Amino acid sequence: MSSHHYSPRADLRDVTLRDGLQLTGKVLPTERKVEIVRQLIKAGVPEIELGSMARPDKVPPMANTLEVVAQLTAEELERCWIWVATPKHVAMAAEAGVKNFQYCFSVSDAHNKANIGRTTEVSLEALPEAVRLTQEVDGKIQLCLATSFTCPFEGQIDPDRVVAIAQDPRGAGCADIVLADTLGQAVPAQVSNLISRVNTEAPGRRIVFHGHDTWGLGVANSLAAVQAGAQCLDGSLGGLGGCPFAPGASGNTSSEDLLFATRPDYLNPEVFADLVRMGEQLVEELGEPNRSKSAQGARSKAEAFDWVIA
């Protein structure tokens, strides 16, 4: 049965190695991170968020990001994104061979100050320089808007503010726009509304939805995002993750759950089983719970269902 009977097309970007790891407090060795990238690519996952240029003293699990980059081929790096918050980050990553940059700041000033030490406006002012540096290496840059729905300090975010940033001419040159439900507090109707508005009022870019499962709506919100026009969804193995600077943020939406729901062409029960095992192994290594519902389902006793792991 083809995946197209299930839902509109949406690519998965697996963010385990960045957003998934940043709250764990453990630094995975470079070789292990490289192994995870290669396993994800082998499974068919089209895009991977590999790491971050955030300061290692602030986010220790990201300290070896550029060592991981150094181990990967140019072809592998084409599928990988690096989180950046300043033009200097772009320059450092580009020098290491990175081509795809996720330039991130928060819609909420309070969260942006807590997370990257500046106002939203200062981050926007620096964006054209980040775009220029990206173009110098023939790369791609995403405009990533954290706290697009709610902020831990300011509460509800006005959708007009998100749309205004999406329309800001300083973001011209960004290939994609990432709308992040950083705290996992949004509901499907909100997600649909915001994504529809950005799609209509600031057209011309691919929309990526970055959800968290804090309130149990990660998959529902992601599917609502796709129905409203998002073409890419962020997920993390085992539902790992969260933001160190966002009190109340828990795990990302699980990659396994998103794949089980969207059934891309590369996914079959064997590939799914491999990814479930990968997630199980990783959360065990990190001493974290496995929050993936479909991983739990895959271990159930419903033998007549193809997706159960025998």
C-alpha cells in the first residue's frame, strides 16, 4: 500500500543529534554521532540536524559538532543542517565544510535574550550577513523561529508578530522557514492557522514544522502542519530533547511516531524496526526514557500487524 493513501507528503528531518541531545547533559562521542548520521541516511531519512554552534559551556552536548562535520563526506553533509544564531557561527561552520545552516532566534524577546543573549530585532539585523556568508559557499539557510506559538516568559505569542518576521525583507534569501512550537503547548487548530497564514502571507519558502510532545499533541500538531502546507517535520528518536533555556519544554515529537503516521516511500516494517531499535539503544545509552508511542506499539504482542517487531 503506497504511503500516499495515508497523508500528504512531508519529509522528516531528524533532530536527535541537536535538539534531542541538548538537554541530556551527556556528550556523545564523535564516532557515535557519525554512526547515527550514517544509520539515519541508510534508513532513508532525507534530512538530519547534526548539531549546533552554540557555546559548549552553555550547551555541553554540542561541543564536538565540528569534529562530527570533519568526519562526514560532502555528500553526507548535503543532508545535514547545523544550528546557528549569528553570522560568526555561519562563518565558522562554513569553514569546516557545512553547507546548510539553520539560523535560529525567538519570536519572543524574553526567550531570545535567555537563549542567545539579544533581542529578536538584533538577531534579525544580523540575518542579511548570515545569508551573504551562506551564499558565498553556495549553501542554504533557513529562518528558524523559536517560540512561534508560546513563550515560557511571555505566554501566548501574537501570530501577527510571527507573520511580520516571516515577511521581513531581511529574511530574503532564506530557503525555508521553520516554525517551532518550542514548548509543545500549541494545539492543532493553532498550528493550522499559523502555517496557513505564513504560507499565504509570506509565500515562496518551504515550511518546516518543529514540534514538541509536552502536552501529547506532537503528532497531531505535525499532521495539522502538513495539511496546512508544511513540507518538512522535525522529530527526534525516542522523543528525546528539549530546550535548556525554555522551562517546561520536554521531548521533541518522536521521529518513529512521525514516520509511522506519515509513511514515506522509504519506510517499510523492516526500516521502521531498525529505527525503533536505534532509538531504544540511544535512550538506554543516555539513561533517558523512550517517549515514542510507536516504539512501544512495535514491542506489543499484536503479531498480526506488520509493524510489530517480532
